[in-house]
Amino acid sequence: MTNWEAVIGIETHVELQTRSKMFCGCEVNFSADPNTTVCPVCLALPGALPVPNEEAIEGILKIGAALDCELVESSLFHRKNYFYPDLPKNYQISQYDVPLCVDGHIDIDVDGEEARVGITRVHMEEDTGKSLHGSDTGRIHDADHSLLDFNRSGVPLVEIVSEPDIRSPEQARAYAAELQRVVRALGVSDVRLEEGSVRFDANISVRPAGQAEFGTRTEVKNMNSLRSLQRAIAYEIQRQIGVIEGNGEIVQETRHWNEDSGATSSMRSKEESEDYRYFQEPDLVPLHVDGEWRDRVFAGLPELPSARRKRIVAAGVEPQAAATLVEAGDLADLFDHAVSLGADRKQIANWLTGEVVAHLRRNEVALADTGLSAAHLNELGSLVGEGALSSTAAKEVLGHVLSGEGSPREVAAARDLTQISDQTALDAEVDAVLAANPDVVERLRSGDMKPIGFVVGQVMKATRGKADPKLVSELVRSKTQGD
């Protein structure tokens, strides 16, 4: 039986979060009424001339640098000719044989196994408009009419093309997720998959394991979630294996992923570059990025997710907790700020990835909406360190801080959660529990320390969880071992 190997490459389209479009001054506003953020340039009216968006160019330079690409000093824009109803020019201004960024890579981790995926190119282009199909499902197959909204036409779009280095659906998902984290960290896009800010096309083929030659590939278009990407690739791999083992032949084509049916279906034969009749855009001069411009852009690059995870782990935080912090971005920012104030790294990481994440998910709110600050976390840690709050009470206090009830000290005082750390105040409580349990006292005096947890638990119950368990344990040992 043949052992098959998948060969996968991914093309990722990222809409940049600029104030204006790629080649005109129209506002980028996805909530605007249809066809209200358009002009002669993005509608391709006769005589309109494009002008490149400097902010967008800097965005792609940041992406290229983050992916360790070689940055090309002089590049060209081309016309990519094809017809879609939502493409007003009947061509797309894009980059062809001289892109801005080439030969990069991104490192991924799947279940502890690291892999490097090469980046062939990162190039600049413009987005198309949007077709709205008049049906309950929103799909063209069920529609009796379609409407066109050109607000998105001309929005800056970066295409990131990977090498065919991916070998499984799981690796594909890890690659796409890490790429999303990198772009989010750069601040050049909101990378909201559900809103189409990031879209994936996957090129997939299979071959017998060990064979150098690639099989015939198919392209699955326009997936806008990590789940869809993984499922579509998994389906397509099995479909191709089934076709080949059934003595069929794989056809090079573009296929559509149906999330509901969990299957791909044929859309059209796969185009090659010559089908697009590329030629240099006559209305744009070559794009030149000099060293001064490049250095200025690079100086503003943030710490990238992989480096941030490694730094947080090196500080003593568990890898999974570090990954959760960095995944959210704002949690990692809050973590770093709290640590800079002197807070304990492990303690802060545990609170952020535990109680804080649970609160955000349960209440469906963003971290910024809670008002939680680094000063709050540092203060909470200080209260625990002083013995004023137990670890259990600290979690309760944190929950009320997240709900907007005030600072940790204010919440602890208002809700009477301050821990009893005064020996005199706890003496009577310990004596009462020991007096009520003479058999436990005998076991403790004989050297059996197992019942000490029972005594501590009873004192905690009597004080409504406010007693300092460490001090209670010390008192129990003193009273039973000191005679």
C-alpha cells in the first residue's frame, strides 16, 4: 500500500489597515454604505491616474522584514488582466516578477515539533470589490441576482506566498496562525479572519513518500478561518489520494471549499501566469525603496511573537501560558507592564491566563473594557505577598476588579476578604478545632502529620476562608509538637 505525502503551499492575502486606499485618497471604511467610498481612480474611470500609498508600502516592508525576507530596492507594478464582475478595471494592479520582498521564512511548532516554512515572495496589490448575491445563503448558486459594492476596490492588499514546505493540515494551520500573529503584532492589519481581512488559498498535491517530483496540484480558494483551512486541506488530500488509488487522474484546477458540506468542488481550470497577460503598469514609475526609508521603517518594528514567547518562557513562565499571553497580544502587554512594576512573573501569568481569560470569555468582553491595569495586578500581588490576601481570596478579588468594583485593596476591604494573619486572632480558632478533635491531636503528637490539613481546613471554614493557612499550619505544629 502506497504511503502518500502531501505537498502544500499557501497564498495569504492580508488587507492593510491604512487610512486610504492603495492608489487613491478614498477612505478605507468597511462599515460605509455600499459604493460611497469610491472615486474615478478606484472605479477605473477614463483618465484617472493611480498614485501609490506610502503608508501601505511601509506596511509591506514591515511584513517582509518580520518574515526575514530580502528586500528588493527597486520593484515594479504590473497589470494582472482578468475579468470578474467586481473588478472595475478588468485588471488588478499587482507585482509580478519584481516583488518587494523575497526569500524569507517563518518557523512553526506543531505538538513540540518545529518546522521552517520558506516564504517565496511578499508583494503588493489592490483588492477587488465585493459581490453580494441575492439569496438566503449568500451563495451565487442560490441567487436570482447579484449586487456590486466597490468600497473594497483598491484597498491595499499584501499577498504572502509560501514555499511548498508544508506537509500536513496541522502544519498548515500552525503556519497560518503564526503568520496572523506576526501581522497583528506589526499593527499593519486587524487580521480579522471573520471579516475577510485575511484570506487563504491553498495549493495541494500528493505524491508517494520519498518521491522528489511533485504531483498535480489543485488550488482551494478563499478560506477565511483557520478551521476551514485545516479542514479543506485534509479533505483535498484524501480526495486526491482516493482519485489516484482509483486509477483516476488529478486535474489542475481551482476548487471551492463548502464549509457546510465539508467538501471541495470544482470551480474552473487553474490559470497560469501567462493567462493573466502581465505587463508593466504604464501609469506608475518603478518603486524605489532607499536605505534611509528602509531603516526608518525597521526602527519601528516591535518584538515579534516568537521572540516574545521565548523571552517570557526564559523568565520562568510555562510555555503554554506564554503562548496564551502572546496570542492575545494585549495580555502580553499587560504582563510586561506589571512585571516592570515589580510583580512576580509566574503569579501574573497564572492570573492573566486563568481568571482574566475566563472572565473575558464568559462575559464576551475585551481586556480594554475591564479597566484592569498593571498597577492593579502589582497591587494584588503585593497583598498576597504581605499575607493580607490568600491565593483563593486574591482570585475572588481579581474577579471583582475585572467587574469594575475598584482597586484590589478597595475590593478586599469592601468585601471583607482581607486575610487574618494575626497569631493572637487565630490562636482561639486553632484551640477550638483541636479541642473538638482529640483523636486528631493524638495522631499529630505521635508524629503523624497527615491530619494537619484537616485542622487547617476546619479553621479556614470557621474564618470563612480568611485565615492565613501557612500561619494556621505553624500554630497547629507548635501546639501539638511543642509539649
